[in-house]
Amino acid sequence: EALAMTRALCLQRDVTVEVEGVNDKTGVFSGSIFLPDKRNLSVLLLEAGLATRFGPAADRSPHSTAMFEAETAAKERGIKLWENYSEQAEAEAAAAAAAAAAAGVE
């Protein structure tokens, strides 16, 4: 669905690519795509529940607040990727992973 949405919004359209950073070692760049009406594609995909933020990269983006808010809204509505999302289950999984990592260190 994310691919279909992206195609519908971007193919055969004049979009703007905003490069926000480049990794010197790998040459990989990060950035945002803006549609002709100035909407950010990342934010639209997040709002639709068709994408998740990649924390480190998203946090460095000048659009990080909008992306965080869009993902949070999708989680609250429980749509698409967030259909079975439980904040409590996520916290429990993180605690279990931390405990397992600590046990492996000892």
C-alpha cells in the first residue's frame, strides 16, 4: 500500500527532493520528498500508518517534529502497521531486551 500511495502521489509529478545530510563513508544521503502542493511524502506515509520513523535519521531531520506527530497519530488511531500496537507491550519487550542484554554482559 505504501508503494501504491507513493506511486500515485509522485510518479509523473514534479517533486522536490530536499537533501538533509550525506554519509561521507557510504555516500548515502537522507532527505525529504515534497509533492507539488508542498506536502512532505514521509509525513503522509506516517499519517496513513504505512511507514515507521527510523529514529536516528528522523531525529536529525528538520521535519522530525511533524514526522513524530504523524506517527503518533497513526498509532493512536491503530491503522495499518499500528493495527495491533500496544504501548504497554512495546515497553515490556524493551524491558525484556534490556534484561537479556544485561544478563549477557554478566
